[in-house]
Amino acid sequence: MTFDMNRVFSKLIQRGGVVAHIRESVLIVGTYFVYLFLRRTVGSNAEDSAWANAEWIINLEKKLGFFWEPFWHQWAVQTSEWIIIAFNWIYIVTFFPIVLITALVYYLFDRERYFYYRSIILLSFGISLIIFCLFPLTPPRMMGEYNFVNTFVIYGPSWYAGEDMVGYYNAFAAMPSLHFAWTMIFGVLFFKHGSLVFKCIGVLYPSLTLLAITITANHYISDAIVGAVVMLVAYALYEKLVHYKIPMKIWHLISGGNAE
């Protein structure tokens, strides 16, 4: 991929391009509004179930021998506040900033590959919405009895934990961790299609994200495991849709397919 600004400009203004950009924007923004709608309608009544489910997940991890989150979390808290601050920022930067910038670059320079990975991500999001509704889950940061604290409230950045941010996410949608799932698929993207440096990033990116989501007490290890499974299911489902071309015609009509 070469970063030719003249090529970028020509692709943005070519005939039919504006319509494609609008359609893509409506699809992405519309998907997020579906999430907000479900958050307000289903999520508002999920709190009691979320606490019970959290206890169930913790007991399950204990039985299976990998309830390591409190130890990782407390190690970071007790070792140095700069470790927590660093992981707080890693948690923020490794998600939307990298995902959105990478998506934009591929949208401009490699549209076909963009549509492929975007479609898998949207399918994973649809599957995750169902799980959010059926299995609301309180995140570790709210489970103080297990020695977790809200690292963003204590160490910052304060705006990320502020009341203004509450309306943009579902506090009881810890499982699956899309934070991990989407960084995993982007890790695959970097590893498969990048240089040696990007292949290394492809391995380190989801690994660092796993540490960030657990050390900051925003997710359980189980959330990451389920997130990875959701990503694999979305990939398999998309490949099936590609194989059976008739359903794909509907999908391409809605999402823009491989249009340039």
C-alpha cells in the first residue's frame, strides 16, 4: 500500500464515490445506534442479572484454575501507579484510535480487504449484541470484594471515567470483550498482510490488549476467550456466506460489498 494523496483524493471524489462513502458511514453509525438502543432498552434492566453472572464467571474461573485477574491487577496497583497509568492509556489507544485509523487507511488504499475485515467485524458485533442481551456481566472494576478498583477513576484520565462517557457504552456488557476480539482480528490483518515489523505488531497487539483489559479490571480472562470464539465464529460465518453466493448478494446490497 502506497500513500499517494492524489490517488486518495481521486478515489474520494470519483463518480459514485460519495454515495459509497455515505452508505458506509450510515452502516457504521447505524450499527452503533443499534447498540445504544439495546443498551437503553435491554441494558437498563440487566443489572441484577449482571452481578449474578459475574459471581458465576468468577467461580467458574476459580474451578478451572485461571482466576488470575486479581493478582495481575493488584501487582500493577501495588508496584507503581505509572504502570496502571500506562495500561490505562494502552487500554484506550489500542482500541478505537488504532482500529479507526487502520480501517480508514484500508478503506482508502485497499477497499477489498477493508470490506472483508469490516464485514467480519460487523458480524462479530451482531453476535456480541445477542450475548450482551442474554448474558449481561458486571466487569471486575465494580467487584470491589475481590480487591478490584476502577483504575480510571483513581489514576485517570478522569474524562474516560466521567459521567459524560457513561451514555456511550454499556457498563454491563463485559462479555464478550470486543476490545480483545477486534484487536485480535486486526492482529491477524497485520500478521498476514504486513512486513516483518507489522507481523511482530500483529502478535504483540492482542497480547498487550489482553494484559490491558485485565490489569485495568475492565474484563475477565473469560471475556477475552469468548471474544476470540465470537471472532472465529464470525469469520467462519462470513466464509460460508461467501461460499453461498445468494446470501452474499443481500449482504453486498446492504454493506457495499467489494465496490471500489
